[in-house]
Amino acid sequence: MEEKKFDKNSIIGFGLIFLIVMWMMYNSQKTSQKEQAEKAKQAQIDKINKAKEVAAKEITSVAVDTTVNDTLKLQKLQGALGSFAYSATLPSAKEGFTVLENDLVKLTIANKGGYVSEAILKKYEKFSKGSGQLVELIKNNNANFNLALQTKDNRVLNTKDLFFEPTFKQVGENKVLSMKLKTGPTTYLEYNYTLKPNNYMVDFDLRSQGLSTTLNTTKPTDLEWDLKTYRNEKSVTYESQNADIHYEYEEGKTNNVGIGKDEEDTPSKTTYIAYKQHFFSSILLTDKPFETAKLHSLNLVNDAKVDTVFTKQFKSTLPLAYRNGELDYKMNWYFGPTDYKTLNSYEDKNLDKIIPLGWGIFGWINRFIFIPLFGFLGGFMPYGWAIIVFTILIKIAMSPITFKSFLSQAKMKVLRPEITELGEKYPKDAVKKQQETMKLYNKAGVNPMAGCIPALIQMPFLMASFRFFPSAFELRQKSFLWADDLSSFDQVIKLPFNIPLYGDHISLFPILAAIAIFFYMKMTSGDNQMAQPQQEGMPDMTKMMKMMIYISPIMMLIFFNSYGSGLSLYNFMSNLITIGIMLVIKKYFIDSDKIHAKIQENKTKPVKEGKFQKKLREVMEQAEEQKTKGKK
């Protein structure tokens, strides 16, 4: 039999078949691994999607029936928040915001805390006109509004840390936002905001419902309101000097905490607290007076070159009393200008009292003369010219008093030789000399007080102007000549160094006012020196007047350099016009010869002694009697 053998071609064929089989096995394994990886990936995607669907269903369920399904989450939150854990599990429990806005103001209310986290005034710019930066009373957590809630299980929960549920609706033209801090579907603490069109005042109702079983209502809950005030004006120092806490208490009385470094006050029966920032204010009003209040003001401007962002730190602690186990307060927020006309439009609120127009007669002059007159003039002319016309009208109205003062000085000047003669006749007897001098005045028909009374009458108008112009909101960012803002200083030169008390700049209007007051005092002191002889035992008025001629202009330069230029302009024009009136009166109305002839004529007439002169004569006679008895 022939033996079978494997030839060469068979071996090659088997080798190729083996390689093909191995390649197919490898390729099949690789495909299987790829498919498994893709399946695993798809399974993961399906798992994520399913989880999202479940979460969405849970959120939808909570939003619809306000029932919390996540028992473990609720139990965990209840450990920290008690019944208020309910609000923490709602969809609104996140850093959300709701905006209330009209043509004047834009308010942003935060879900967390439920309070105003941003307040922007849309009609006003900060620092200077054209800066493009709107006045922001509240922003970047500079404000805090909090209720310290005490629960029956001895917790103290701060509302500023809890989430409120917002509900917005339009009611006619009013925008209404309800912020509720819930302990259940029908139990909550509510802040209700209502913003009306073209209005800075926001209705703010604070009330609770069904919380008597949760909160400890045996003692009041503290309302804490803090505000770190941003700088809005050109001069941070001047703004800080005019920033203060004002408040109304005890049925209509008003007061302020003070503008010092660190001030505190504790009024009772308080109906509003105003955080006044010179030209803008944030005010909280209530229909039910706070039984007690703790108000604190801290000055933040220690160095004007460094402390340029904030002016004051204001803090208030106000107790809210429970009635029938619930809170129920009708309040208001005001975020707007410290403008007399605007604040006075809220007639029943007494808010115009936060503008420091002065007490007594000074306040009356400002309210009933300066404000109406200046407002009328500013209605149809630029405010710089309004100040000038305003000053002219005031001075013309006061000119009869000025005339009487100058006429009295002229009469005293005519009598000066005779008064000097009496001084020489009684050099060592001051009482006798005074008696004879009074007899001379009586015979001549001259009242020595006539020159003082007109000056005293004019003084309240001068003092009123020092209150009126720094508070005149109308002057803010109004330019005149070289002054770009009549409510601030009119810098013409910036100094490379700081002069103590004076500052690091030169203002021109104070310089002009200082020059005018120098010449005015130079003229009046000359007349007074001629009219008023030196009395024994009395200060040397001549020397004092000479000193005041130089001291007054220096004080004007120092104190007015950083003040509002509107006040400096008024003082410059006031003294300039007074000088002009003096020159006219002296030239056309005062005739020394006629005055002398009239005095001599009066001496020949029977003297009718007035009550004041009679009383003064009796006092002097008693003094003379005592002196005579003493000698005996």
C-alpha cells in the first residue's frame, strides 16, 4: 500500500484556515466587549434619566399639594429648624429674587430672609450729575432685616437665614408681593409688600397666622434693622456730618440720635425710624408704636482719604408685641430723597420733621418763608440765580429794620460829645454817669436800644439760612458759574497737601463771602466806635470789634471751605447787598445836621417817660441810695 503524506500545499492551506479562524474569534470577542460597554453606558444614562424623572415628579408633587414626601430630609431639617423646616423643603428654598419696580424706585426682595436686598432710586445719580451711577441705598448685603423668633421648644430662629415663599400679583396699578415663611400649608409668617405707581412709599404688612402653637408668644419678638450707608455725595465728610437717625415718638414728638462718633438713644412709643443720609433716607413706619426702641449710630468716616465708601452704621432693635398669639403690624417702607416737598406730601406721616430746619422761630422762618419763596423762584429760573434773587428780596424786606438801626447809630453819634462830657464830669461815679446819660437820652428822644433791636430781629433770619441751605435738596447737583454742585463745595484749586481745619482744596465762594463780611464789619464797626463811648467797668467794645473784623472772615474761610457752595453764595450776596443798602441810606437818608437839630428840639419839649425808662431810672436810683447808705 502506498503511504499518505502531507504535501506542502496542504500545510499552507491548513495554516491559512487557522489564521482565519483565530482572526474571526478575536474580532468576535472585541465586538462583544464593545457592545457590552455600550450597553453599560446606555444603562447608566437610562438610570440618570429615570432619577431625574423621579425627582421631577417629587418636585411637582410638592408644588401642587405642598406636602413633603421626603420624610428623611424633613426629619433632618426639623432637627435644626423645628416646624419651620417645612419652608426649607419647598421649591422656593433657594437663592431667588423678586423685583418690584415703578418709575421712581426699583426694589429687589430675596427669598432668603424675605427682605429688601436691593433698593435703587431711578431718578438720581450718585457723586455728580452725569456719573451714570444710580443712587443705591441697599446693595451687596449692606442691609439686614431680621426677626429673632423664639419657639416653644427653646429655639431662636433668625428669619434672615430662612427661606420665604414668594407670590406676586398685580392688583390694578399696584404691584403686590407676598413672602411667606411657612410651617405648614396654612400656617406662616408673612411679609406683604405693595408698591404703588409714582410713589417712594411701600406698604409693608407684617403678620403671622397659626403660629401661636409654634412660637413663644409670652414676650415680644425683636425686629432688627441694620443699614451700612453708602456714600452718595461729592464730599464724604460733609455727607457724614449730615447723616443721622431721626425718629418720631410719644404721639408726634421728633428727635435725632446725634451725629457724633458713637451715639445711642432709647425712645419709647416710637412710630417711625429714619436712617437719613443727608439727601436720601430709608424709613420704617408702623401703625402700632414700638413700646421701646434701641437706636445706635456709628460714624465710619475717620479719615476722608481712606474711608470713602461708607458714611454711617445704623442699627435698630424694636420689639414686636403679640396680640392673641399672633403678630399683626401695618408698616411702611420709604426709600427716597430727603426732600421737604416729597416728604411733606405724606401729610399724615410727619416725615418732613426729619429735615433739620431748626427749632422754634428758625424752623418757622424756614417752613413759612424760605421754603415757599425759594421753591417759587426755583420754578422758573436756575437755582444759582434763584439764590441771588432770593437774597435780594429778603434784604429788601429787612431794609426798614436796617434803616432804623443806622438811624439809631447816627443819633448816638450826634450825642457822643455830650456823653463824653458826662464821662469827664463823673469820672469815678459810674452809677451817676449812667443816670445822667439816661436823662440825656430821654430828653433827646433817643432810645439806646433802637440799634440793638433791629440786629436781634435780623439774627433769626441769618440763623435760619444756616439750616435751610445745607438741607435744600433742590440744590443737589445744580451748577452755577464755576460751581458744579451748589449742595457741595465749589473747588477751584486742588491742593497737593491738606491744611488742618481748612482742607485739601480752595473754594472760591467762601473767599468772596469772607471779603464781603470784612468790608461790612469794617463799615459798621467804624460807626459803632463813633457812637458807643467806652463805659467804665465794661469790656472795651472798640477792641473787640476790631478783633472781630479779622476773626469773622477767617472763620468764614475755614468753616465754609467744605460746606455747600449755595450757603457761601447766599452769605456773599447777603453782605454785598447790605453794604449797598448801607451806602444808599447814608447818602440819601441820613443827615447829621437834621438829626442834631431834631435832638435839640426834643430837649425843649416836655419829656414823657416810658415804662422801660421809668423802671431803669428807679433801679439806678435804688443803686445810688444803696451806695450812699454804704458810705455812711
